[in-house]
Amino acid sequence: MASLEEQIKSRNEDILSLESDLVSHKDTITSKELALNKLQIETESNTQRLESCLSDRVRDIEILQKKLELSDGKVEDLSKEVSSTQADLTLTRDELKTTEYKLTSALSEVGALKEDLERKDIENRDLQRDLLEYKEQMKNSLEEELKRSRNL
């Protein structure tokens, strides 16, 4: 009988541990979702900045192209300015790609954590069901033993 109580106690401890893990996973998911929201805001801000920068750079390039047409002596200098502007555009695009990668990575991690949480929920429910079945079996067994002992 003591071993049954120990088994029940062990099962209860397992359930408590799983519930603790579940809370921890939920906290981690909440934290990841907050980080994801922050990355989404950052991506939107970077996108707006990039669009503004691209618009400015396109205008700058158009102005530079007109200057090139008007001044043959300054062609080399203006060409360098165009190259610099194009390099700036490339850097800005790279920043956007990096932010998008971070966002995608965070989304993937949150998805994995959600799947893990769902798996833990299922395990927890299975253990609780097993424990209830075990308790019921033990109750029935003890009732039968009690009836037998009364009959003796």
C-alpha cells in the first residue's frame, strides 16, 4: 500500500513538474511573441526609412544624371557620387534583408515553441488521465480487499 501511495505521489510530482514546464514554455512563448512584435515594428520602421531613402536616392540620381549631361568636365566626379549613392542603396537593402531574416527566424522559433507547448499539453492530459485511471483502479482494488477482509 505504501508503494501505491509512493507511485501516486510520484505521478503527482510528475504532473506538477509538467505543469511547471508548461508555464515556463508559455512564458517563453510570450517573451518570443513580444520580441517578434518588436521586430515587426522595427521592420516597418526600416521599410519606411528604406522607401524614403530610396525615393531620395532616385531623385539624387536623376539630378546627378542631368548634371552629367550638362557638364562634360565633371563627369568623373559625378560618376563617383552616383556610385556612392548606389552603395548606400545596397547597404540599406542589406539592412532590410537582415531585419526580415531576424523576423523570419523569430517566427520560426515561436512556431517551434508553440508546437512544443501543444505536445506538453497533450502529455500532461495523458498523465492526468492515467493518474485518474490508476486512482480508480486502486480505489476499486482497495474496496475489494476491504470486502474480502470483512467477509473473513
